[in-house]
Amino acid sequence: MSVNPYEPMALSEKTLSSGDRLIFDGVIEATDYSSLLPNRTLVRWMQYGIVLLLLPLTLVGILALPIGLATSRIPGDRLVAFSVFTMLFSIFLSLWVGVWSMSPRQRSRRLLRRYPDLIGAAQGEFNASGLMFHDGMRQHWFGPSILAHAIVSRAGIRTPVDSSPYRYLAITSRLFDHFDLDTALKFQATWLRLSAIAEKSIVDEARSVWDVAAQTPANAVSFKGYLTTRVPMKSIEVKQTAAIHTVSAVIFIMVAFYWNDLSPYLLWAFIGLGVMSALSMINLWHQYYYQVRELTTYQYGWVNAKNLVFCSNEKGLCIARDEVTNVHSTDSAMRIETKASGQFWIFRDHVQSDLEWQDLHTLFAVEVKRDCRIPKQ
């Protein structure tokens, strides 16, 4: 009997009832993403604090200075008053722009321009084993080690996609057939427990979260084994932080060397801040361009004429065969490149026989080549 890879899976063998899962179906929109933004409450209180501290002073100055301009008969006083008025009015405008730009709506708009893939179709379910998610084109699985970092609230479940706190699936309560917070919290407790078990042991193929999903249908080639890849540390967040430290270092050093009226204590303070910012800048840019981290995973799955399934104990993905854009192969490894899901590796040692290794090449219609950089097994 063949296995449907799109069917929800569970760690236990019992059939899931409706009470054992939270089913959702809809479209994730910008408003969903905005409603689950990290630090939403903190930023709102920061906005209130800025307004309460600066707005009254600015408004008093803006209202009082025109009176001074009208009553003063000394041209110099008028010039000073007009300059102060202009400065305070600029502060008022800057304050308004700052508060406006910190609003959840504007923050989410900026982030979604950077991560447009977080908006779109969302269909699937949460259960104690993890999350099954279909984005309209691809089937995804997220296991407990990822969902241990999910945020469960009355607004919905914020599910991380990767290490960035702003890359998440905003599965809000409106998308569910019936969102039950108590059930979601029970799932979260289970995810945390299973994740803690996984962190204390080496990846165990027998303890797969989505084990049934990896069962091979007829006329497919299966694979399984360990893979170590070198992942670059490049990210938008690291680049932005490095840019901020670069600007800070330049400003501190320029103030220290060009502001002649500084006291010795302030001078050395600005020099110290400039040096620390410069050191942080160098470290961050080195990390961005040169540093990598080794990531070892146990992967398994199958390939046939229609689909590719790649799973690990953390997550899994099922994509259509026509999403493959390029395939490179050597005697011992095959690198599969896809349109939107990155690249995947299959080693000769991960398949059972030479015949299945040849079947893989037949499925992708490729010959063995020598231009394939091979990661560690």
C-alpha cells in the first residue's frame, strides 16, 4: 500500500481525532503578520513614553515662541526665537515620523518587503508531533525542535521559519476552523518536552517526527544518512548590525577629533566608544563575509517522477519534480538545486544499491560529472 505524503502524521500510532489537532485553512495576510510581531507590546509602550516625555515640551515651545516673535522688538532676539522655533518644530515632526514608523503596520510593511514569501496560502494542522503546512505549492513539516520556539497566544501561533525572529508563519486564530488556546498550550508543552529529549541525544533515525512521510511509495528511490554542511553566516540582520556599528564608529571618532571644546573625560569617552564600535564593526563584517558554521543533520526521504521528499528530525519538505532547476553529480554525491527551496544533497552511501543510484540519475536525466563540491558526510 502506498503512503500519501500529504496526510497528517503523528508520533503515536493511534488515529488522530479532531481534538488531537488544530486545523487551519486560509491566506496569511499582512494584518496577520502584523498582529504577531515580536516585541509588539514593548514597542507600543516605547511609543507612549516618547510621546508623553517630548510632545508636551515641544508643543509648549511651538505655542510660546510665536508670542515671543510678535512681542520682541530686538532683531537679534527674533532671529534666536525663530531658530529655536524651527528646531522645536523639527523635533515635533521627527517625533511624529518616529512614532509612525514604529507602528506595527509600518514595521510589518518594511519586513514583508524583505520577506514576501511569508504571505500567502496556508493550509494544514498543528498536533502534538508538530506542524503540517502547505503553502499552495509545497508541503512542509515542522517538528518539535522548531516548534519549541513558537509563540502561542490568543491571537494565534507564531511559528519560526529560521533563526531570524522576524521570519515566521503568522497563523492567527481567524485561520483555524476552531482555535482552542488550551489545546495549543498542551501542544506547546509537548513540543518543549520532545525538543528537550532531542537536544540531549544524537539524531536518531528511529525517532523521526514525520517517520511515515518518509516511507517510500512505489517506483521511488529512498535515501537516508548523515550530512554535514557548511552554512555561511551571511544574513540581513548581521549586515544591518555591522552597518550600524560602522556609522557609530565614524561618528564617535569624528566627534572626538574635531570637537575641540570637549573636556578630557568626554574626549576619552568618545575615543573609547569609537574603538569599541570599530572592533565590533570588524568582527561583524568578518562574520558576514567569511564565517561559516557546520550543521550536521540526519536526512531521509524519497524521489520519484513527480515529487521529492526531504525530511529530518526537525523539518521536512515535499516539492514537485518540476521545481528542480539543476542537478550536479559525481560518483559519490548528487546536488539538487531548486527554484525556491535551495539545494539538497544525496550521497551514494545514502541509497541502498548501485541500481537505485543509477535510477536517481535516470529520474533526473543527468550523467555523472566532476564539478560538484561535496560536503562532509
